[in-house]
Amino acid sequence: MTVFCEFQSRLVVCPHIVHRTLRSLPVDWGDQRPYAVWPFFVLGFVASMLIAGQMARARTRSIRAWVWVTAVIGPLGPATLHVLGNRSDKASHA
């Protein structure tokens, strides 16, 4: 949800609106906050990017391309590289 936050001069997702929306959900969060998981989410994406880079190097694929792909799709990047396997220079004939 994009709203104009009165505390800032540009169009942003206002953290006050997000916090108020999360508090109004019919879920009892207790002392846990759903945004407390965010650092683990980011850490998982960064770890996936590092793993994908190493896997791409080992499979002679473009490291830079696969790190960017993994930045977008997350942990599915290394899984996709695992399925694709090594890159062959000549066309395979089925």
C-alpha cells in the first residue's frame, strides 16, 4: 500500500501505516513482531546468493548472472543451478 506519509515529503510506504495495519490484524502476536524475522529473511537471500555464485563457478556458468537471478528468486537459484547441472559447450543431441 503506497500512501503519502505526513512525516516525509515523498510518496512512500509509511511505517506508521504498516505498523497500525499489523496491529489491527486479528492475530495475537504477543511479544513477537512479524518484522523481527526480516534480518533472517535477508540473511537467507544473501547466503543463497553466495552459494549460487560458488555453484555457478563450479558449473562453468556466469557467476554474475546467477547471483542476480538468485537475488530475485532467492533460495530457488541454487536449486535451479543444481537441476541444470554443468554447462556443455556443444549442443546436446537428443
